[in-house]
Amino acid sequence: MTISITDDARARVLEVRGREHDPQGLTLWVEVVGTAANAYTYDMAFLRRDEIDPTDLVTEAGGIAIVIPQTSAAYLDGATIALDGQLGGGLVIDNPNTPSPDIPGLEEAVLEGTVEQRVRQVVDLYVNPAIAAHRGSCEVVGVESDAVLVRLGGGCTGCGMAAVTLRQGIEAAIRSSVPEIARVVDVTDHASGTNPFYAAT
């Protein structure tokens, strides 16, 4: 299993990790959490080295330990973590692999109700179970026109990888399942997190 990271993405991860408590004790966790619109959805977060499971795969890439759970290894083989200028310099995963039927996808969900009710179903059925592994949570604050306002909680509050989780996981899942939604807006006060990466003003 091979996964790589571009130089600019590595620099961004090191920059964000440097703002965390005990940065040298943190690894980059990358996991496939489902599918949406015929592509994988991911969770990326910092994971303490003492939380690595013996079954997890660990690879070193330019001073960063990347940890992948055994269940995601085959789906991430040959993938590259990169920086996407269109996402405001956010991290993206360029993956040559495509989903197979054994990965749970949002296409299987039967969503009913208003736009907001369907968004809440996606968050409850797929988003929260995926980010719960890192003690994170996502609350739908409301829907305004084509935008969903969300508040991240638990381990996602103040996490340096929260923006990646939002774009690669939460937004991808919601937009692929509820076509009326064009964007997801994070209204979390990240400065209130245990290890905030936004400085309080």
C-alpha cells in the first residue's frame, strides 16, 4: 500500500500540526468513510501516536507519519494528498481508485422530507458515525437558501484538520445526496477547542 503527499501539502500539514499541542506526537489519520457521487469520501484528522492500532498501516512521508486503518488501505493505494487552490489551500486526495459495491455509499439512503430534513438525515446516518471515531460530531444549525450551516463539536472543535473533514467528508456527503445544497458553512467557534488552531481575537 502506498500513499504520497505533495511538498506543498506536506508543508501545510506541518504548519497546521505545529499549532497543536505536542505536534511531534501527532500523526495524520486518513480514512475512507464512504462514497458519494461515484467517489470516495474521507476523514483526515490528527491522531496521537499512542492511539495507533497495531492493525493500522503507517507510512512516513517527509517528516509526517500517515496512518491508514486496515479497512481503507486497498482503497487508498496509489493516492496522493495534495493542496487544492480552489478550496482556499485546503487538502484534497487525488485517488486513482473508484468505489466498489462493498463500500457503503449515500446512494443507498432513502432520504425524505424537506431539504433541511434530508440534510439532517445525511448528517445523522453517515457524517456523525464517520467522525465519531475521532470523538467528533456535526450539528446542523440550519439551512439558508442553498447553504447548510453546521457546528462541529467534540474532537473537531479546534482541530487543525477540521477544514479537511468539512470539505472532503461533510460537504461531499451532503451535496451528493441533497442536490439543492451548493455549500456548507462552518459556524464553529474553533478557538474554544481544547487545542484550537484559530487564535482568539
